Amino acid sequence: MPRAFVLVNAESGAEEQVLNELRAVEGVEESYFSYGVYDIIVKVKADDMEHLRDLVTHKIRSLRKVRSTLTLILTEG
């Protein structure tokens, strides 16, 4: 079951709205505000890599006030 951290940039002033929308997305396990280059950090989980790609591409990146994302796929060490 792949997991990833998705770093999100939101439109200025829309961070809280985007965070609330992200928390409603199936597959989002955790979400936090962040100070720095990215506005929000989201931990996601999917059944397989195809579903992970769909989750990031079609459910997170397509949110109206999301400007950009960076996905960090997690592996066990």
C-alpha cells in the first residue's frame, strides 16, 4: 500500500479552505499547515501506485485553489 507526502502550495488567503477540502478527500490520512516554501503538507495512502497517481493528480491537484504540488513517495528502509 503506497504512501506519500504531498507538499501543496495554495492561492494566497485560501490555505484554510484548501486544507479543509483536502481533509475530505478519501486517502488523505493527515494534513497540516506549514510555514515555508509549501503551505500544506498532506500524508496520503492508496491501494496501489495507480490509485496513488489518481489521488494526487485528479483529487488533490484538481482542487480549485491548489497552485502546485510536490509528491514524495515513501518507502520502508
